[in-house]
Amino acid sequence: MAQGHSIEDYIETIYFLAFPVGEYRPTTKGSPTLAVRVADMLGVSRASAGEMLKRLENDGLVERGEHREAILTPKGREVAERVVRRHRIIERLLTDFMGYTAAEAHEQADLLGDTFTDEMIERISAQLGNPERCPHGWPVDTDVEQAENRELEPLADLEPGTRAEIVRLAEHDGEILHLYYDEGLVPGTRIELRMVERDSDRFTVRLNGDERALSEKAAAGLFVRPA
Ligand SMILES: [Zn+2]
């Protein structure tokens, strides 16, 4: 996923940074700049991320806060909420109707971009029975999402020995998303964080009676509800 990110990917990423899960907040000192964080999340160069951020700023969708953190303008928030909601409904169209796997759905939904009008999206949602979540666990209703954020934590932030249920999967990194499905780390799965070895970037989790090792990046993208 080194290329081909749409403007919607960027909006989604900034939306995610604006409404983060758990205690995670942009820090004031020594934190990477917004462009670096967006670039890192999307696996693109810092230059491409910086360019896209400028474009979003010029369009009045994003502004920089006191500490240069991501702030969506009211217009930006409205656009972002529409974009993420639409993305989640299209992902369900792809999995529920078109037979794509959940692992494939995110990339395929990106390919469709804004093919559908807002009215078509509403009809698709109704035809699918108004699904509540995307295949990766993200609520279609952004108010529900933002309220639920307070209950969730990235697995990487937990103490060893904590049991939790996987609620959402980070989906901006295609490789890691596929890994989650290959390893059975899917929404609704109960896991226990067994061991954390930060030196060797190794998080050991137990699920379904088995132990798996995850990188910190993979552990940071599993949003769980501690039991
Ligand atoms: Zn999704």
C-alpha cells in the first residue's frame, strides 16, 4: 500500500487522529509532525503527505492547532464524517453483497471512491438492512463511534495479563489488515495480552487457546474493550 491513496484516505486518517481511541493524544513536545504521522499511517512519503495536507488546508477542511496537531474545521468534520460513513457502508456492500473478504474490502472500497451519490449510499444502506458497523468493527454512525472511543484502548497500551475483546481493526495498513485476518484477530474475538517485550518489538497474545506474537504496530492497531 505504498501508493494510490485517495483524498478520502487522508481525510479518514486525519479524522482518526482527531478522534483518537484511548488515552492517545498528540503530545506537545518531541512528537512527530502531523505530516510525518499521516505519512507513517498511510505508508506514503512525508512529501506526499505534506502536499495533501496543504491541499486539505487550502480547501478549508483542516487547520493546524497550537501544537500543529490535526484539527478538522467544522466543514472538514462534516466532510470527514460523511466520507467515513460512506466508506463503511460501501465496505459492507462489498462483503455482504459482492462476496469480498473483510480483508479485501477496505482497498476495494477505496477504488470505488465517490462513485455513488449520497442518495445511492442511503439506498445501499437500507438494502443491506442498515448495518451498524463496517466489516472491521467501525460504527457506521460516527456519533456512536466517537462515544465508543472512550471505552476502547489500543492493545499496545494494555498491561500484560489483561483480557479484552477485539472491537475494531485499524484498516489504513493493508498488510497489517490482512495479517489480522490470517491470525484470526477479528472483531468479537477474546484475547489476553500475555507478554510485552518492547526491546524486541514483540507482543504475545493468547486467543483460542493459542499464542501469537505481534509487532507493536500490529498491537497498536487492535482496538479492544478491556474485560
Ligand atoms: Zn472498515
